[in-house]
Amino acid sequence: MDLSYTAEEQAFRAEVRAFLEAEVPEETRAKLRLGRRLCKDDMVRWQKTLHRRGWGAGMWPKRFGGGGWSVVQQYIFEEESAAASAPPQIPFGLRMVAPVIMTFGNAAQQQRFLPRIIAGEDWWCQGYSEPGSGSDLASLRMSALRQGDHYLVNGQKTWNTLGQYADWIFCLVRTSNEGRPQQGISFLLIDMKTPGVSVRPIITLDGEHEINDIFFESVPVPVANLVGEENQGWTYAKFLLNYERTNNAGVGHCKRALTQLKMIATAQSINGRPLMEDARFRDRIAQVELELMALEITNLRVLSAFAREDRPPGPEVSALKVKGSEIVQQLAELKMRALGHDALPYLREALEPDWVPNPLLATHYPGWASSLSGQYFNLRKATIYAGSTEIQKNVICKMILGL
Amino acid sequence: MDLSYTAEEQAFRAEVRAFLEAEVPEETRAKLRLGRRLCKDDMVRWQKTLHRRGWGAGMWPKRFGGGGWSVVQQYIFEEESAAASAPPQIPFGLRMVAPVIMTFGNAAQQQRFLPRIIAGEDWWCQGYSEPGSGSDLASLRMSALRQGDHYLVNGQKTWNTLGQYADWIFCLVRTSNEGRPQQGISFLLIDMKTPGVSVRPIITLDGEHEINDIFFESVPVPVANLVGEENQGWTYAKFLLNYERTNNAGVGHCKRALTQLKMIATAQSINGRPLMEDARFRDRIAQVELELMALEITNLRVLSAFAREDRPPGPEVSALKVKGSEIVQQLAELKMRALGHDALPYLREALEPDWVPNPLLATHYPGWASSLSGQYFNLRKATIYAGSTEIQKNVICKMILGL
Amino acid sequence: MDFRYTEEQLALQETLRRFIARDYDFERRRALTRSGSGFSADAWAQYAELGLLALPLPEDYGGLGGNGVDVMVVMEQVGRGLLLEPYLSTVVLCGGIIAACGSRDLKQQLLPAIVAGKLQIALAAYEAAGRYDLSHLASSAVQDKEGWRLTGRKSVVLDAPSADFFLVSARPRGSAADLEGLALFLVPRETAGLTLHPYATQSGGRAADLQLSDVHVEAAAVIGSGAEALDLLERGVDAAAAALCAEAAGIVSALNEATLGYLKTRKQFGVPIGVFQALQHRMADMYIAEEQIRSMAIIAATHAEDEDALARRRAISGAKAYIGQAARFVGQQAVQLHGAMGMVDDLIVSHYFKRLTMIDMTLGDTDFHLARFSDAGRGQYDAA
Amino acid sequence: MDFRYTEEQLALQETLRRFIARDYDFERRRALTRSGSGFSADAWAQYAELGLLALPLPEDYGGLGGNGVDVMVVMEQVGRGLLLEPYLSTVVLCGGIIAACGSRDLKQQLLPAIVAGKLQIALAAYEAAGRYDLSHLASSAVQDKEGWRLTGRKSVVLDAPSADFFLVSARPRGSAADLEGLALFLVPRETAGLTLHPYATQSGGRAADLQLSDVHVEAAAVIGSGAEALDLLERGVDAAAAALCAEAAGIVSALNEATLGYLKTRKQFGVPIGVFQALQHRMADMYIAEEQIRSMAIIAATHAEDEDALARRRAISGAKAYIGQAARFVGQQAVQLHGAMGMVDDLIVSHYFKRLTMIDMTLGDTDFHLARFSDAGRGQYDAA
């Protein structure tokens, strides 16, 4: 039992830190610090930068061009990236479809898709949920009808994240209505530029456009884009979900958010003194900080066990997802609450990269304040998406507790 | 909408207060203030005192010798009684079996039992739960076999409170195995002195003897002791449970406990100053106080609606029971936590009426401290008995929300 | 004790329900949030017709002399309909302060105009450094022969863009934290040196930051000074905080209706999700919270005009702190139980949730009022 | 980083499991709580044989030089078995303080005897007025030519009745709250002027209140003075608090096993109650809490000997505060899910619950450690 970092790990951290210091574009860094909107280009450029350094996919096995990093290296990288306000790596390709292609795809698919993912050339998005099928994913109805060397795809996906930027979408489709609903599902890769694919924005409660409905009208998809076997998609889907959830704890980003929270609580005043000096508010911060201290270790314990036993992530990740999403929400809530009155203004324009606050406002209203209420509202999604907290607890009961 | 008391109500409060001031025995008052054990005689004597004053059963209708009090009068009486450290009125006769006898019993039963209850001549206890039948009460198995003008009763009741003092027990018994389990249940009154009835103590986690197993071996019970119709007992049982729950909120006692908590937090020190001056601990008290402020009004709103519409208590009482039991537990927990180290000693002898603390201990260790940890442990029962919190929420969902 | 609304109050409630159903549905409301003024002038005129603007104001000045419970009836519906008009600022908050102040002239000048729907007033009291503390302010008031000159900054002045007048707090003397050294001034919108930076709020209303640079007002513009000014401010803010408690209670009951309906109709795994016990018990907790919130709103409403400042403070800060927490629970769980549907701008659920959140951040948040309640209880133990 | 126990630690864990299964079942344990001493002398002898008493003590004095994680392995099993022997007081707390003090003679005199199981020591540091603050004490120490004379009262001295010596804190100078002006003395049990008022504790152990009336000890009995004394006390109490975290972690995992088993076997409405989703999700929360508690216990154990006082304080106070709350949740819910069966003295569940409760009240409760953690973070924001 040893929580200290090895010399190699410390050296790696120094290397990562120096790289981020040098490579994260100042403009992007500023956007993230001030809570401004990132554009697609910010994220793609960053992926390409990482790729040039050979860090495009640290967690991938070396044989697929990844860094073959250990769990701890991966964690160090995320922590440093968050601390340095580096853009997030978009997970849909790297962490979601890629492991599926590596594990269940054929050599042709691996050669075709993986290099473009790591190089930031293809933007992927996810086609799982449908209007009638959210938690009950297995009831999905989007159909793929085999016709010679193509499937004809018809249906709708919803709650799709950042599909407006995507080149490709991986979809769960129904290829059979025989047997249990889980049995007729296949895992299909679809080029977003195919005729018949259309994207409709869904505006969320924070007024932003992050998610979409995606419609498929007689979309032809080559059978070559079927991953693994027909009607085995459910197995791959569950496999993918566990990978996705390993990342949901987001400890590195939570640590960054905690630091921001303390900065905000220092900048905001109560009776003329920094809010951070108010024991009541400081205790609220302390409570979240303790949850995060614990989750950091729980997270590393769980992930290093998978690595040690060389097995894919198991149901234990559900606990990480439950706690991680709670902490993300608590931090966002406290950041908003730290603002006091300043939580009320809704300055949409303030999310634009080039916004300069009105001098009157600027005198007391910090640039970052404008994004915090919206972030709090938006992050209510954290306990809903990627398997709601209720679903995660069902998984824990069934797979771990045997209830 | 008016939360103020009428002149009549204020006069009534003054009358009650003066009576309590004069009549509560000093010795009993001291026991309650110091958290010492009450003996049966303390409670019986008090019931007789109230009866002499005509207040033996304020909430009963006048025609049964009650006070015919309004909900508010009843509430004033409870609040003043708690504040004056008057002994509790044992509910099993007054609030539980009596309403059943009034509503479903025959004239002979009403004339035989009610006067002795109000006069404190009979001590009643409850025979509901059985080893296999707790939340699932309808599955109870204690059998009553009709033989001429008697039932022959065999079986076991458990979690019986204060049965060791009881003259009578009201039981749910199985008189038929036809149809749904609810349909074969009858409501039977049994004389505890009948041969074949035996009481076995159950020691609880606080080391006290408050509850019992009660065994019935071929106990003959006159058919005259059947309340209402045979096999209709389930209806009466549910009716009784709602009456019982109207009292579970126990706002008066919670207010008294809150005052005690503040006294304890004032007597205990932190860094040489009263704990009550510590904002952190004071905030904990404030949070419970707010719940109680709200419950006081919710309680009166619900009960006065029943009275106004002249109907027996409905499922709304489940909400009162849920909140009331939570508050009772939170207050007990804070009273213990206020003690700091002093929560650790287990001084059984200190619960004896005549205990005099060792002078060394007495210098800092107040008499009442010795009972607080035990009270906290013991009151975990509050969310379990009289229908657990989980059962109450099921009731709310089914009867109020239609889920 | 009586926990029922009067016949008149029930009639008023019914009138408002009909008004909202007819003239203020969700789509209409969304259009208004995107409009210039951020509220409906027609609706404001109807408020006047229906007597809502007159309701809590004194009869001597054209009001109806209603009490805190009458305001509660209105605010519950303001919550259910997510009404955007500046009722709280003009009628409850500023109207209440003016009605309580000493100057008959000012009352005569302002109150009948408010009742007629011709005049709107906003409170410019809070400053960034003082957070929610009304007495902590740096804005200065310098007396000269013509009257006073005011200089300072005010944060997040609710309903400022449409206001004809502002009630501005400033200090003739004393340091920023001095309780006594402040005064309250009536400042017309079009006064030289007064600058607004207007913006929308997170719950669809309007507000502004104010800058006062050597703003001149005449001596008669003083609404109160010294201890009286702080007392006026506290009365007004307490009454308005009580009104916000009622608004929150109205939203919570509407939100619970919506969520319960969703649990009964949304199907997953071939059954309505309302059959799942974990969701059922959550809904039961939300129902219990609604009952407790309503009780606290009643406590606040019945103490809104309490002359005993300590009792009023404990009742209203207690209610605001309790509701801040309980309504946050209901709001967050309503979104959670709606799943992704709770996240979309197209459904009223997310708007209820946002409004509940902003109610907590308005006129003192949970932490401010919890501390105010808890610290007020500090001396209590002597009695206990 | 490595989150596994070493082979040796796993072997130790297995040894303790077998010892408990063989010699320390629930009935045996209950008998001990009712016995005079409140623990088993035989068990204590076995602790010595198994090397538990030597484990964390320095090798120069017959110890095994183990670390906080070794202690964690032991304390987890102490928790699961609800062991009653004064391991925490004698070995971890007082043993740790003596091992860290400056006097080779004292170490030579005391540590080998502890290792051999021949000596028990209890810490008499806390006083009623200071609550959990080690530096807030009124007991006085007056120097004379033969040594020192101690006078004062100590509250709830754990394991005092069986102790051969006490480590007593007192003030040569300074006011009750003065951090520097204190010293730490070794006081033999049979010293004139030392009076005990012994009693049982809520979790079955033994303790006493101590009175010192002009108690004489020689100069060599000074274990530390001034800043060093406080540092020794804090190190000892931090290490012991970390050990309590491990004990709590052991209890929580045992309690979850018991509760999960009950959910699977207890039938109501014709089915195991574990099929009800509301109870399932509660159990899932308890499982998550167990994992988080274990992580915090690891943080505490790996910082138990941290020379950086601030880092040690944040790690151990953070863990104690977190576990105080999380373990309260698990304990209360374990009782709740057992229903009335959770309330009876005949089942181990209620004893686990009581022990968890008392662990929170020992060596600083949740509020004390939360404040210590939170206040330590106060300056942080400058860095952030």
C-alpha cells in the first residue's frame, strides 16, 4: 500500500507539465479559464498537437499507436491537462468507439478508423438513445435492413452530443426482431455525410446547443461497417458503456473545478471580506473536497485492479460514475452559489471568445462569473447521461451485490 | 389563514399550564429531566390525576367521557405537558384500542373497557407483529379457533411494547385461511392474566427492557371479546394505524427535546466557551429547528382538515410520521453529539431514580448526560416501528400519489 | 388558528388561474422572455384591473390594505405561471417600503400611480462587497444646499430596466459596515449621472447594474435615514422574501404535478417508470417536501408585517433558508426524474427549476438566511 | 502507487481472521463486556505472541518497526471482531508517543514491556472544558526539587482501569488555551493523589475519569514539554485517529456483509426484501460508502507517520471527518434495513452500530475534524 509516485511517474508528470505549458494555445487556455465556448477547431487542433507528440491516445495499447500508459500515467496526464486548462479530448472516438473496434472490429476496420481517430481527422459521435429508448436501451427501434452488401437504415437517435461536428456516428441498430430485444441489436458505423442523415439541434436549459436529434431516412450503410457479428451489438454496447464510465469520475477535472471554486470564493466578498474566510461556506467546500479525496483513491484502486488483472472495466465503474457525477454537480453548484447576486445575470454574449465586459459591470463582475449558472444547470445532465444514477445503482445491485 | 391562538385557546393553555405546574409530581418531573427510568406507577398515577381533572382523554368525544377537544386544544395540551416534563400518556389504550372500540365495538364493550382505560385502571398493549410478519402484517399466523363461546388462541406476538405492565392486549388473529390473507384476520381483546399467556423480555441495543415476545398457548378468549365482525379485523387494524400515526409526529415532545438540546449545548464547552456559541454546531441545531417549525404547521394543517371534514385520519398522516420520526432521531443524535467525550460512558446505574453521581464525575458530568447515548440508540426505532419509513412512503405513493 | 384561504382569497386565486391559462401559457411566456422589456405591458395593465397592484397597499392611497397572506395567494400563481412582470419589485418590495415610510407626500405621489399601473420602482440597495448585507454599503450621500449628491455602484438591481424610480441606499456618514449611518433616497430614472447596464436574468427577467456619479436629488427625496432607513429596508426585504417563499411554494407544487404526471406516462422496460420503487420513494420525498415548504411559506406570509423584528426575522429567514434547500431538492429531482427531458429548453420543467434556483439567490440565499436564523437563536439558550 | 497489501500483511490479516473465528466469537465477546476487566488477558497474551504489540514499535526496543498500513491491517480486524483489548491506547497511541519522545531511558523502560504484553498505558490528555482540543487544559504542573506536582481532572480516559501508567498532560505555565505552555508526564498507576472513577463505555470497553491532587512525579517522568509536548500528543493522536479510521472501515465492511445477507434471506410479502428497489439502492449507497471509507482509511494510514504536520493533519482529520459521516450513514441504515432485528442486543448488528458511533466520538468527532480540515484549507486560496 503506497500512495506515492515512483521516480518514473514524477518524471512523466514533469514532462507532461512542460509540454502543456508550451503547447496549449493561450487563446484556448483563456477560453477555458473564463468559461467561454470552445469551438470544434480548438479541440481538433489540440488532438492533432497531442498526436504529433505521440500522446494522441495515451491509454491505447502501443500496437494501435497508443501510448500504452499505465492507469497512473493516464491519471497524471488528465490531472495535469485539467490543471493547465488544456482542452478535453473528445471521448466518442478515443474512449468509446475505439476500444470496441480494437476488441471486436476486424483488421480492415482497425486500419481504416483507428489512425484517423488518433490523428484527430475523424470526429465521432454516439447513436444510442432513441425517443422511446433511454434507460431501456434494449428497446431501441432504429432499423437496419440487410440488402446485399448494404444495410438500409431508418429511424431516429436522440440526446446525441456534438453530432453537429461529427464525421462519423456509431449506432446501435435493430437487425432482427427475433428473441429478446437485446438479441436483435447490431453495432454499425455510419458516415454522417451519407444522404438521408440529418441533424436537428436540441437547445438545453442553459440556452446552449450541445445535443441533437439525428434522423436517418433510407440511409445506405456498407455491410463492411458492421462491427463484429450481426445481432451481437448488445455485448459490444455494454462493453463500451463500461469504458465510457471509467472516464466519468473525471477526478482531474474535479480537482481543477475545486481550485476554481476556491479562487471564486476568494474573489467574492461577504461583508467586505473574502467569502473563503467564512467558515460556513468553507465547510461546504471542505465536504466536497473530502468526497473528491476519497474518489481519487477509489478511482485509482478500481482502475489499477482492472489493469493488474488485465481485464476490461467491470461493474465497479458504476460506483465511480455515481460519485464522480455527484461531485461534478456539487462543485458546479457551489461555484454558482459563491457568486451570490452575480449568479442572476444571463449574459449570453459573455460566452463568446471575444466578449469584453461593459466597464460598469467589469468593476465588480469577473469575466468567468457569466458562465457559472449555466454550467450548474447544464451539469444536471451528469447524473442522467451515460447511464443515470438510478441505472448505475441497478447495475451495482445486480452485478456486484447479487440482489 | 391565521396562526394566532384565539382568546379561548390562550385561556385553555393558561389553565393547562397551571394544572401541570401544580399536579406533576416533583419526583416524576426530575426523572424525566434527568432521563431516568419511569416506572409503571409514575405513568398510571399521572393518568389517574388527569382523569380526576376530567382530562383523562381530552381527544375522546364527550359521549365517551372524553374532553371533546379540538385539534388545537389537543396540541396545546401536548406541548404544555412536554414542556412541563409531565409523563407521557400511554397510547395503547387511549389512542389505539379505544378509537377502535368506539367505532367498531359494541355497547357492552364500550361500557366495559373505555371507562377503565380513561381511569388508568387497565394498562393495554398491542399484539400486531409476529416473527415472520412485520411490514407484511397481513401474513400473520397467530390462530384463534372458534369453539362454542370461546376462541382458542395459539401463536406468538413480538416487538410488543411494555407488555410486561399490561392487563390487556389487543391482538390481530387469524380466524380463517380463506381468500386473501387480509380477509381471515380478526381483532381480539385478550386478558393478559388468562392461563397460557407468557411474556419474554427482549433486551434492546441500549441494554433496556422495553419490548417483549408474547406467547399464547391454547389461550381461551370469550367470543364477547371479538371487536366488530369476525374476519373484518384488517379494516380495524388499518383504521387504528392511522390513529396511531397522528401521534407519531410528537411535535410537543420534539419542542421539548429541542429546548433540552440547547440547554446541553449551553452547558457543554468548546475551547472553554459554550458549545452553543460555536456557529457550526448552532447551525446543526438550526437545521432541525427549521424542520420542526415546518412540521408543527404541517401537522396542524393535516389534523385540522380531518376535524373540519369530520373524517378519520387518512394517509396524509404517513408524511407526519416520516418527518416526525426523522426529527426525533436528529434531535437525539445532536443531544448525544453535543456531549463530546461524555457520550462514551455507559452508566446503567445512572438511569436509576436514586442515582447520585460520584463527586469526581459530578464535577463536570451532568446527571442527564448518562441517558443521551442510550436514547440515541433506542430512538433508531422511531423510523422502524408503527410502520417503517419505507412502508409510510409506500402508503403515500399508493394512497395519495396514485403510483 | 385557521389554515384556509378566505372566500375572497380563493376567488382571487381562481381569477389568476384563469388569467394564466388564457393569456400566459408557456409559449407566450417564452416569447416575452425574448422580447425587449422581458414582460408584458398588457399583463401589467390587467394586474391593475384585477386589483393585484392595489392589493397590499394602504387604503388611504388607493390600495386594498391586504396582508401577507393575500400576497401569498398572488405569488403562488406568479410561481405556477412563471410570470415575468415586476410585481415583487414594484408592489411588494418598493411599494411596501414607501407605504411604511414617514412622508405622506411621497406616498401620495407614488402609491396611487403604482396602483394604477402607471409607475414602476426598483430597489437599488445591494453592493458587491456586501453580498446580501443591506447595511454593508459604500455608496456615499453628500448633503448640499439643494439636497443630496449620491455616488456609488449597485449590483443586480432587479427590474431596473423598466423602472421609473429607484430606491437607493447610501451613506451620509459612517464606514461601510456601520448599521446606523445610511439613508434611503428616491431617484428618478432620468437623473443626470445615473447609468444603467441592463441585462436579462437566468430566469427570464430583467435587471441591471447601476452606477451613480454625483447624482443630485432634492431633500424631499429622502425616504428615511439612520436606523429608520435600515428598518424600512429590512421590512421591505422581509416582506419580499416572504413573497418569494410563496412563489417557490407555487412552483414546487406545479413541478411535483408535472413530475408525477411524467412518472405515470413515461414508459421504459414496457411499464410506466412510476412503478419503480426507487422513483416512487423519491416522489414521496418530494411530496413531503412540498407540504413542508407550504407550511414554511405560510409562516413567512403570516409574519410578513410582524412588528416584532426578531420574530419576523426568525420566521422569514427561517422560511427562506428552509425553502432554499427543500426547493433545491425538489427542483433537482424533478429534472432527474424527467431524465434528459428535464434538460431541454422546450419543456417548462427546466424553467421551473431555473426559477427556483434564482429565487434562492435573490434577497439573501440559503446560507445568508440560515446564518441570520441561527445567529438570532444564539442568545436563546439563556432562556432555554 | 500500489493499493495491495504485502504478502506479510495478507498473512497477518489471515492470522487475525482465524484468531477471531476461533477465540473471539460474538458470544465470547459479550461475556467479556460483562466481565470485570472488560477484555481478555489471554487474548492480550496472544496479541504479544502474534507480534501485534511489537508491530508498530521501533526495532531498537523489540518492536517490528511496522508502519501505519500494518496498523490498518490489524485495526480492520479489530473492527470486524469488535475486539475489546486496549490495543489502540497502549500500542498505537501511548506506544507511538513514547517511541517518538526524546528519552532513551523511558523507551527502554516501557517499550519492551509493552511488546511483551506486560505493560499497559493510557492517555490522560482531554479535559471537559477543552472538548477535543489537546492544547486546551487547566491541569497544572508545579516544579519542586524532587520533580513535579500535578493537579487537575481528566475526562474519559480510555482503557484507564487496566493501565499501569498514564501519560498526563499538564501546564507548567500559561493560560488554559496557551499552545506552548504544556508538558507531558508519565504517571504510574499507584501514585498517591491519583484517583480513578472507572466505568464501562457504550461500546463495551472501559474508561475512567481521573483526578490528580498534588500528584508527585520525578523529573525523569517528563516525556516532553512546550511545543515538543504538543507535537508528541498530536502525532500520537493523529496515528490513533488513523487507526480508528481503519477500525471503522473494518466494521463497515462487516456490517454491509451482514445487511446484504439479511436482504437476501429475510422474506416479507412472500419474497426476500432484497427485491425491493428502494432497499436495493440504499444497499448500493452503502456499498459505495464502504469503498469511499476504505479509500479514506488508506489515506489516513499512509499519512500516519507523515513528518509534514499540515499534510498529516489534512489527511487524517479529513479521513476522520469523512468516515464519521459516512460510517454514521452505513450504521444507521444497517439498523434500518434490519428493521426491529437491528434494535436487539442479541445480534451483532447493533453492536457494530454502537461501536461506529463511539469511534466518531473518540479522539475528535466529525465536527472537530471537519473544522480542523476546513480551517487548515483556509489559507489555501492564496495558492489557488
